Amino acid sequence: AQKVTQAQTEISVVEKEDVTLDCVYETRDTTYYLFWYKQPPSGELVFLIRRNSFDEQNEISGRYSWNFQKSTSSFNFTITASQVVDSAVYFCALSEVWNAGNMLTFGGGTRLMVKP
Amino acid sequence: DAGVIQSPRHEVTEMGQEVTLRCKPISGHDYLFWYRQTMMRGLELLIYFNNNVPIDDSGMPEDRFSAKMPNASFSTLKIQPSEPRDSAVYFCASDHRGTGGPNTEAFFGQGTRLTVV
């Protein structure tokens, strides 16, 4: 069965610091998708990125970057020069292709607090 | 498209009452998911539908929970009778599977915060 682990339950940083959120997953499938979602204090789930298991290239989007390493089953998320508005709970999730639709298994989430 | 629409946004009910949560998926999406978020268990999938047919309801906690999708634009999640431990945020999500696999993401509604007192 699939599993997603986010070992860091809470991280606190000062604005402008870089921060990395860890995500480790387990799956028996060779084809799967990995996601990151952001949940700000308002409660909605905001999609950040989707990566398929065949694409191990790292991705950068503005201050956000993602490091996918199949060898260690990790999909880590780095925020560069963090800002107060980055304060939120961040979820890593996994979807296996056989599920057809994006039936997501979520990690427990990491609460990021960015202090001014 | 307005996105996935859930109603109500907040619901407070007394233990033993019936509660119905509603979801309107994005037009054209053929998959619909109900998730529940609690402090203890995090985000967990309750049930999902494909083309209005329930495919996997193994996450539904007990018989008090039921979900329906009478047509492509509407789904309900019902709890009868409700209990305080059902208090949670319930999310509905939808997506579409193309020929090559799932669409880019599952689109989530704003959620319904349920409080059972």
C-alpha cells in the first residue's frame, strides 16, 4: 500500500531564510504521481506542483523548487527567501496510476511558520 | 468555470441529526472525490466516483456515512445520525482523466467545516 511521510510536523523560520520541507513516499507501483499542496490559514487546498515518476528533473518556480529523487523515494520542497505569506500547512501527496483519477494519499502535513 | 463548489461552508448540528454536504464538480470532470480532514487522521479519502458510479468507498468510516452522485454535476455526502467525532472539514475534489492518464491535478472545493455538538 502507498504511504507518504512528512517527518517535520512544524517548522519555524525567520523571514528571508530558506526552508526545505521533506517528503518520503512508499509505493509498489513503477508509475505514480507526486504532488504538493498548500493549505493557508483560510483552509483551502492550493495546488503547487505535480510530478510523474518518470520525470526526475528538478523544478523551479519563482522562490519554490522541488527535488525529486527516486533512489531515496523523496520529493522535497524548498522555499527560498521565505516570506510571511508562505506561512501555511504544506501537504505532500501520492497518486498511483492504476487508480485512474487522482486518488490521493496525503502525508501528515508540515506547518510552516515564517516570522517577520 | 467557478471551480468545485461545496455547500454549506460551515455546518453546526446537534448529535443525532442528519447532515448533508453538497458538492458541484467542475463541468466535464469525470472523477469526484470526498476527503475528510481531522487533526487526528489528517486528510483521508472517503469515497470516489467515476462517471457518477462509486468506485471505492473503503474509506467511509461506517454505515452512518453514505454518498451519492445522481448526475455528473452533483454529489452529496450524508451522515445519519451524526456524532461529535464526525466533526471535521470535508473536502470535495474533481478531476478528469485524459487518454494519457489523470489530468494535471485534483481540484479541491473550499471545504465544509462540520461541527457536531
